[in-house]
Amino acid sequence: MMFDRWNSLQARLTRKLVIFQVLALFAFALIASVPISRLASGVVLDDRVISVIAEAATLEDGELVLNETDGLALIKARYPTFWYYVRSIDGQTASDGSIPPDFLPALNSLAYISFGEFGSEAFPELASLIIRQSDSEVGRLHIASGGGPRFSWLSFSLFFTNKYFVLFSAALSMVLIVAIPLTLRRELRGLDKLAKDATRIDVDQRGMRLSIEDVPLEMQPLVSAFNDALVRLDDGIERRHRFMADAAHELRTPIAILQTRVDLLTPSAERTQLMLDVARLSNLADQLLDLQRIDVGHTRFEPIDLVKLGADATADMAPLVIASEDEIAFDTDTGSVIVLGDRAALTRAVTNLIQNAIAHAGKSTKINVLVKSDGTLSVNDNGEGIDLGQRAKIFEPFYRIKPGSRGAGLGLNLVQQIVLRHKGTVKVDQSPQGGAGFTISLPLAKT
């Protein structure tokens, strides 16, 4: 989860914007460390020497003296032409080095100059002159210097040692780290709503579309394309439902004719098998109609007594069970269990499970239909059962445990679809008799 958040669009934009801001601060430091006026005039003396000179100032017997500090000695050793001239507030002066005569007029007026730069790249032997004010142990000093170190493009790195700049940069970065995610979250709130709307899209609730309200302009074409895809999907599902309904209606007439002709046959084993096959076909057509009816909302769920429904389904299937030389029984631990549902669809789901037991449990099968007070209906048999590895697959459409067995592999899938549309579950396990046990669980109706 933390990895997903770190790689989210909001996190990536935040990181990039903060990095860009840091780079902007570096650029600002670079520019600020070399004033434009200095670059324009060609004066490139490094004025950090002023602080080195001020640190060397002290008073000895009331006289202004500049000691030979390590910093001052280093500059002198590296720059032989280095010189400086210092004047205190009370008029005392101190100097060192060879001062160019051309700068003497400026030094005579040093008390009236707080900031200044003189010189030209046309006269490198004269170097340049910088004038600054600086505080020291002996008070405010007016300092002039020349012939010393010139500005290097690497000098700007010391700008970051300035505590004010560091504090300013840290505060600005913290504001950005907080403000950028909040701003992005506010601007992307339309995408959050879009995601919530997308989670509510379901095959059973067609016609839903994503709203482009508050969606960034760049994302609107994608949302529109997705809505167009939903329209095409809805049209395709609607065509499929119409086909299923038409096919089921068309099948009912020949199935009814076939049923009548089978009933007129002389009782025999072949007639019994034909009765089972016709019943399975009829049940399959009815289930297709039930699913289509539920999908398009042409059904109304109503309170149903699950006990009565199970008993009626058992009674309706008894002739087929007896004809196949099997046994069937109905049990319950309560007098009534009320659920909400479509009676015809649930009845066909139960009868399909009974037919499944007749077809696959073997000869002389004992089938038990059990309804409990918790809203479960079980169909158990004493057949061979279903292997653990196949229990998760038998509800898939067109799946058959034995490829050569009769049937299209749709019955259990249709049972599952009917139960799911009733907000219930269906599962298979080993029955108490050792065979297959199918259990339908439905939510109880609120009283």
C-alpha cells in the first residue's frame, strides 16, 4: 500500500515539483551571489575578504590595529597585490599592501561611502576596488580593498552556508511539501469521485455512466471514451438477452411437442431416459427465461416460504426420480423460512440440482432435500461425490466433470446465476450420505 502511494500521480508530481523548486533555489543562490551590477561592470572581486579583514581588527592602547590572522595571511600569500584600507567610526585608519594611487581620492572620502565598487577589466594591473561597511570587535568599520581574490563561479556554494538562506529554503520547502499535495488533492478530487463511480458499475445495473464534473480537462476525453464503451457494452448485453429470450421461447414449443410424444410411448427404460432428457431441456429453457427476466428487471421479489418451495419442488420431481429408479425425500427443521425472491426461478434452481443428482449420482440414488431455519436449502445424494479439485470449476459454464457425459454443462452455472441474483451463495461439499451435497444459502426476509 505504501509503495502504491509513493508511486501515485500525486506523489510523483509532488516530488518533481519540490525538486524543481530546489533547483530554482540553487539558481537563485547563484544569481544572488553575483549581483547583476557587478557582472555588468566587469568588477569581479570577491567581497568575502571584507569579513576576513574585519575579524583581524582590534584596539591596542586605543589605536586601531589589524592583526595577522590565518585568513588574512592566507590571502596575502596567494595574492601578492592584495591591499586593504580600514577606517573606524572615530576616524582611525589602518592599511596594508600597495595601494594604487588612482584609488587614493576614494579612500580620502571613505567615511562617506558605505558601499562601492570601482575598476575595469581594461586595467587588470590596477585590479579593482571594493568598499563595504562591516561590524567588528572595535565597532563599525569602513573597509576598502583590492588586488585580492576575484569571484569564482564556485564561490556561490558558500551562499548555502548562510543561516538565513538555509532557514528560508527549509521553510519554503516545507511549505511546498505540504501545499503541493493539498493543491493536487483538491485539483484531482474529480478523479477520486470518478473512481468511486466506476466501482459501482455492474452488469446488473446497466445504464450507469461516469460523470465528467470536476474532472481535469485532459482526462475528459478518456472519460468520454469510457462512457462510449459502456454504451456499446450495454447494447451488446441487451442483444444477448434478447437472443436468449427469443431462443428460450422458440425452444419451448418443440420441447412441449416432444414431451407429449414421449408421454404417449409405451413404458420402457428408453421412455424413462427420454423423459429425463426432455425434462432437462425444458428446465434449461425455463432457466434461460428466468435469468433474462431477472436481468431486465421484469421480476419482482416477494416473500417466499422456502420450506414450501422445497417441498413443492421435491413433489414435482418425484415422478422423474421414481422413473429413474431412485429415491427422494424432503426434510426440514422448521415450519417456515421466509426469504425474498422469485419463486419460479428459485424452484427451477432446486429442480435443476435434483436433476443433476439423478443424472450423475448413479443408479439407485437416494436424494435428500433439506431446508433449515437459517435460510439454507441442501440437495444431498449418496453417489460418488465430486473431487475437491473440481468443486471450484463445476459452476463454470460448459464445464463437465466427465467430458463424455450428457448435458451442455450449463445447469449448475444457471443455478449459480439465479442464486447470485438473489444475493445468496451456492456451494458444493460432501453430503452426509457420502455423495455430493449442494447448499443454497439465501438471506432471510426482514420481519
